[in-house]
Amino acid sequence: MTLPRIDLAPGLSIPRIVTGLWQVADQERDGRTLDREAAADALAAYAAAGFDGFDMADHYGSAELIAGALLARHAADDPNRPRTFTKWCPTPGPMTRAVVRAGIERARSRLGVDTVDLLQFHWWTFEHLAYLDAARELAEAQRDGLVAHLGTTNFDTAHLRVLIGQGVPIVSNQVSFSLLDRRAAGAMSAFCLAHGVKLLAYGTLAGGLLSERWLGRPEPDATSLSDWSKSKYKRFVDALGGWGVFQAILAAAGTVATRHGVSIANVATRWVLDHPAVAAVIVGARLAEAEHRADNARTFAFALDDADRATLDAALSLATPIPGDCGDEYRRPPFLTASGDLSHHLAAVPRVFTATPVPGRPNRTQVDSGSVWEPIAGYSRAVRVGERVLVSGTTATHGAGTVVCADDPGGQATFILDKIAASLAALGASMEDVVRTRVYLQDADDWEAVSRAHGAVFGSVRPANTLLEVGRLVGPYRVEIEAEAVVEAT
């Protein structure tokens, strides 16, 4: 069978099932290292069967080196050369050209290529505003031929919107998407379809939990889960309602699979691939240990009909939707990741702004953002007095006067709220501590886009809020927001 393919971007044709190499990191736990050429042989077998797209990252053990060993067997202009996607996941900090190009150079060196087919950018916390600097430098690197195409990994809809609004040429966003995790089917898909961004879906088989092997089995304890992926997706099972709900979904997929003479994995994969925003799913491989190429290929031997979807929908209706937007599992509870609770990791991210004491006022600290207007007008970006924190009116300005999302009030509001979050963090507060916001609009017709951005951040906090149309904002801005917080003693 010839596997269906899709053009992810001009000149980048990929199979609709991409082989993921995150399991390399798990296989190389405890100081082990895979034999590079033997692992490359395993990749070559995948490519020969039509699965010639491989996804990896800078932290997936030696995955890039293994892929490089495979690519070395092909000429650079070989039309049958496998396609390799990697991810750059830097520690937030100043994103200078030197920092960004060092990350790209590492990928180019390990893969042994002049141009990376697809470089996907992950950012740990949007409170650190340098993700825009990184994106700008990545776009420059693309123009210089170091990268053929740019993607993102685990960006939520609002911040993907910011990048697109800044003209960053993003062709794909890699996100979790499965029968267990349906977040990407909503606002994310709508945005991507409207802006020509394609989704690469991972977690489609929930680390192997979506298979006959787990149907009817009792709930496993943590010690019986054999790898990081299963441990991760067991957290998704817990979040959607527990093992009983999971078994209902698995049984429904089993019923559909029996109707068509295919596997549960085929049904789970087909369900995701049928979503119009999805270009491909990424199915993991444990190199030289196991392979499921023949079964994966059967995904394209059948189609889901209305009865199948009704069977699945009935089971899915029992599940509690996974909270939040795509990528939230890396930035906020319940932290549905292989690493579990990431709060300590996020707390260690360097702050964008620095708090300083106010001379002669021992109970007062302040934050300056470096704006030229702060000393001229005599104000601070934010001030803390005791438990009270006040953040000045904030606009979507980044760096030396750059207006973020100049024509998109919703995108401006998202970036403004990131700046407010960064200001609060410098003073020991968070968005959860906010008790009042004031929103000033240049045009009242922008109320809905701005309000939705506000609601995405404060939907569970519910501070007091005032929204006003004003005669004019100073500068080319559509919206300005200020905030007050109270850090309550615990």
C-alpha cells in the first residue's frame, strides 16, 4: 500500500503518519546509548515502507544523531531523502541572534544538513516575552537558508495568533490530539484553518494505551507502567474521569475496530486524521525493540462512517474535557506531562523584569520595564505596597517601540496580559492574585476580541473589571490594560 501524503508546506511532502522518536530518550535512560547505525537501520526500514518522515527534538537523547546517520546514506538532492523535523526548546532568557543560531547550528550539525527541513519552536512560559525575539530571529535564519520551514510546538491558540500577527511564517503547530484529548478540535483548529497553519498531532495513541492490550484490564499502578509515555498519558486518563471512562472509550473504539476488521489504534488514528486541520499524526517508535508499520498502514484501509462516529461520541460524552487550550499542560496545572508537576521548573525561569526597593520607603518595591517614558513621565511599570500590587496601563509594545499585532486587538490584549503577568511575577504576585482590571479601547467594536483574550486568562479568577472606549490612546494602539492585585497571606 502506498501511504497517503500531504504537502505540509511548499516543497515539504510528508506521510500522514510521521514516526516520532521521543522514545529514544526513554530507551537511553540511566546512561544507556543506542547503537547509532543499528538505530538508523531501523529508521531506514520505516522509510522503505513509506514512513519516511521523522520527528525529534534537541532533548530526545541521540535521536538527531540517529537521524543524521540515516540522512548520511542519501545525497542532499535525493528526492527520496527522508524528511526530518526537529524541535528547539530553549531555556527562556535573552534571545539574541547568537543564542538562536547556536540552537539551529546544533540541529544542523547533528543532522548533518545545511538546511533543516522543519524547525519547531517550543517556549516554556509566555510570561517571558523573549519568545517574540526568538521567533524574529528564526524567521531571519529561514531567510538565510538555515531552515526551510518554521513550526511551533505546544503553542496555545492565543500565542500562535500573536506569532502569525507578527508575520512569522509558521506552517505547523505540533499539539496533543487524541480521543482522550480533544482540545485541538476547537479554537485551535478554527484558527489554523483560517490562517493556513497545519496541525501535527502527537499523543494520538496515548503512549500505547489506546490499544487492545489495555481493553478490559484493571487499572495499573504507577510502577507497572513501563515507559514515560504511558506514565504521561495515564495522567490524561485520570483527568478525563478515570479508568472507567477510559475503558468506555476503549470499548467503543474496539466496537468500531471490529466492524472494520482493524485495530483500536487504527480507529484512534483515523479519528484524528479526519479532522480537517490535521496534516499528520505522529506515532512513536521504540527503535530495534518493536515496530507496528503494517498495522499503522491499515489506518488507510477503511473510513469512519456516521454509525462509527455515533458510537465513539456516545463514549466521549462520558469524559470530562481536558482543561485549557493546547500546550497548557506544560505551563499550568494539572501538568499532564512525562515529567509530572512542572511548577518548580517554571519557577526557575528567569524573570523578565526586576523589582527594586523604593529608597526611603521600606514597604514599597517597584518594577521598571526600560521604557523611555517611565523616567520622563515619572511612573513605574508596577508598584507593590504591602500586599497590594498595581500595574500601570500597559500596551502591546515590545523592545524599541515595536507594536505587537498592530491590526489585531485580540492579539494585542494577549501580549499585554503577558506583560502584566511578567510585571506581577517580579513583585511576587500572579494573575490569580488580580482583583481588578481596567480595559481601555480605541474602538468599542473591538470589545469581543479583547474580552475573549481577557477571559482566556481570567476565566477562573474573575476579577472586577471595567471596559471603556476612550477618545484616543497615545500611540498606534487598539487597547490598553491596567491591573490591581492583592497577594493574600497564606
